[in-house]
Amino acid sequence: MTATIRPLTRDEIGSAELWPLLWEATGVEADALPWVRDVELPRLDVIGCFDPGIVGFAASTVTGGAVVLRYIAVDPDRRGQGIGQKLIDAVRRAHSALPVRTDADAEAIGFYADVGFEFETVGPADRPRYACTAPPLGDPADLTLAAYRAGALLYIQTTPIGSGLSPLAAALVAQARPGGSVLELGTGPGRDADALEAAGLVVDRTDAAAPFVTLQRAAGHAGRLLDVRAPDFGGPYDAVFANAVLLHVPRAQLRGVLATALRATVPGGAIAASFKEGDGDGWSTHKLAAPRHYTYWRAEALGEAFRAAGWREIEVTDITAPGAADRWLGVIARRPASARRGR
């Protein structure tokens, strides 16, 4: 018989068949198991592997932009048969846009490494524990774009309308000639584009999420679809503007995107872009129910990425608004006045 994986019913969660697996997974004393079974498990997503009875189970929950794997266990007599891998795969497929996180001791870390988790030590040297993370199954950029497409209306509703120029937009206006052309990557609701046009610039509004482009066209603007991963942005423009957009580009791909932006500007043209400050990358469901992927940057590394793409006169400054939950970096740079273009 082929093993099958499906959600456990309430009766199966409370069955004697699951009891030894639950004990194996939790590591708690027997008198604490009823609380786990009767109070905690009903609040979690619990799946079981059947062959034909329950030979393994996993319990997880979604929180903080990730799937947290709380418990997993396989019948000791069935270990080494791929059941644990099947359970992990099922958890990841159920939430393919999210990373899966758990913690493990030294005895279990080999299993998590074998089924696709990366890990770092978080406990003391004499009693090490490990924070384990399995990445989302989908491409982070595609999943982030899908989140914007599905949640465009919610994003518009939760984005302050604002008035006047944002600090990043003001910095670009100071760099651009009056009446100059600006390519905006990721127009979204159009707040920055409105402010830039009010300041005398001509804005080409673009976005990779069709609902935002539709919104711009309905408002009388010539919006167009453009993904920042495209090999050509058009132009040339006097400037490129990307507020809270390029922070979704994976670190290894940013140089290529910046080089494309360089080719889209006239010699001496400018770019203005903003990024979240920090280390590594991560997922967030803030403002949207679906997760978006972020790459965090430090000022020095960000400047190096722009320089490697061919930009010069690079200025990286703190543009964090008072009371903001995150730290933000703004970048202003220029394409060299010579005819040489980035590669």
C-alpha cells in the first residue's frame, strides 16, 4: 500500500494511535501530554501519514510570515523510509510562498539537514540547539509579485495618501532638470508619481502588477507593465525613480537590475531608490495577507552594488521617517557623463 498524507480529524488527534507519536514529538512528561493533545493540537494544522494506520504526523502553524513546525514524529519502526521527508514536503507545499522554521537539538539536526533545512547554532556549546529554516518552494520575486497582484486594493487602502514630496522624491527633484523625464519603477498607487509631476517632471508610470497599471490608466495616466527583471526598461530617461521597489530584488540580482536602469538613463542621468536597512533577507505579511520577500542592505554594501553596476557620485543616506518601524536607506547616484554604459 502506498502511504498517504492528509489532515488528521479531531478523533484521530485524540486517538490512542497518535499517543506514542505525540509523546515522541513533544518530549514532555506523560501528564503534560493531554494538554498538548486537547488544547494545543486543535489550534495547529495537523497532518498524518497513513500506511495503513498513522505512521507519522506533523503539526504546524503560520505566524510572522513563516510556517512554524511545532511537532513532527515518525514511528521508530518506519524510520529511514522517507516518511519524514513526505511530511515536510506536505507542510511546505501547503504554504509554498512561506519559509518553514523550527528548532532542533543535536540528535535531530541531521534529519532537518537531509530534508532541505539550513541551520545555525543558537544554544550553548555544551547543549547546542539549532534554528532551522527551509526556504519557500517558489521564487521569492514571483511570489512577492503575486502578493501585490492579489492584494493591490488592500495595499492602496493601507498606504497613506500623503502630500508633497517624500524625502526620496525631493532628492531626485534636486538632481533632475526642470521638465525632465523620469521612469518610475513600481508606481503602485501613484503617490510619488503625482508629487514628481507636480514638481514639474514628466513621469513614465510603470509597475509589474497589472492592477496598479489599471488604476493609473483609469486615472488618466499612461501606465504600462514593466517588471524590474526585464532586460530593457526603454528610454533613455533623465532619471529613474524606485521607491520601496528594488528592496524585493534578491541580493545577487540587484547589480543586473541597476545596470539595466543605467542603460535606461541619459549620460549624466540620475537614479533614486530606497531600501530597508538590515542584514540578510526575510518575509513579511505587513499590509498584505500574502507574504512579500525583502532583501535588507547596509549602506556600504549598497553603495558597492551601485558602483559595480556603473553608477557614480553615489550617496547613501538614512531616510527613516520619525516613528517608523523599519530603518530606511535612500540612494542617489548618477550615470557617468561619458557615453559608456553599464553591462
